[in-house]
Amino acid sequence: MAEKISNNKFNKYISMVLVVVIIVSVGIYAYTNFIKKEPTISETNPPPSLQPEKTLLTITVGSQSYNYTLNNLTGLGTITGQGSYINKIGKITGPNNYTGVSISMLLNSIPILPYNYTFHAIANDGYSRNYSMDEVNGHILVYNETGGEIGTENLTMIIAYKENGILLNETTKGPLRIAFIGTQPAITNSGIWLGLLNTIDLI
């Protein structure tokens, strides 16, 4: 009789242990599967390397649009040269070294170009300017230090993203600007150096 009572107590003890184990297991399962996990810092703020690169330039050709990031532009090939410009009151800026992609290389990245088009550049502040084919091809009027015209030189029109080795920003009319460079300094009209460039329409 005493042995039977002892067995009953033992069985009750085992049953209680099993119940506790089951309750704990269910609780752990519910916590890990149904309770919303708090997002970690990496989930709410992915590292910069995982964020999509910003589009800096859009080229439109008819109904087609082509977007370029900084990596896209540098991947087209780089060119560096000297450039300077003079404004209406005779102030000369430069010469500085500008690095970017030549207009010819940029346009070569467009699958199909119109046979005859107007090169229309637009800044993010709304300012815009049309460029003649002579200007696009680098045939630019240059000036002396007093502002006098001295003729036309063959320069290279580029989309610049660096000035003196430093990436352009809004303070320096970037992140992209149109520049005209050569192997030697040449003073050009400031009006053709469109800053804050973000769109080119080939009309």
C-alpha cells in the first residue's frame, strides 16, 4: 500500500514537470514566432553601401529617359583639364582643374541620337540654356585677362563632378556642372558654365 502511494506521488511529480516543460516551450515558441521583434538599427537604417545611389543626371531623348549616377558617369571614362571663365563685370575665376566626362563620351552612351537636335541643359534651380553644336564640339570663344575677345579655341565640353580633385557640391555649383577645359588655361564666358546641372534634353 505504501509503495502504491509512493508511485502515485512520483507519477504526479512527473506530470507536473511535464506540464511545466510544455508551458515553457509554448511560451518560448509564441515569443519567437508571434511577438513582433523590435527592429535593429541596421534594419531601420541600412548602411550607405546598401542604399541605392542617387541619380545626378537625366538625359531625355523624345519619350526616352536615361538616368546617370556618379558611378555611371565615372564608368564612361574620365578627363581632367584646366578651365577658367570671366563674368559680365570682368571677374575671372580660375584657372582650376576640372574632372568629369566629356560630352562626346556621354552622348555615345545614348543608344539612338536624333540626326539633328538642340542641346538643352537645365539646372536644378530652373535656369536653362541651349548650346550650339559648335559649343558642344568645343569650338569656344576665348578672352584675354582684360575681357577682350582673342578668337576661338578648340576646348572640350565636359560634365564636371570634381574641381581641383574635390567633388563638387551646391556651394561649388555641383554636384554636376558644365565646364570647358583644355590642356592650357583658356578664359571663356561664364555664361556657358552652367552649374547645378541635373537634366539634358536633346530636342
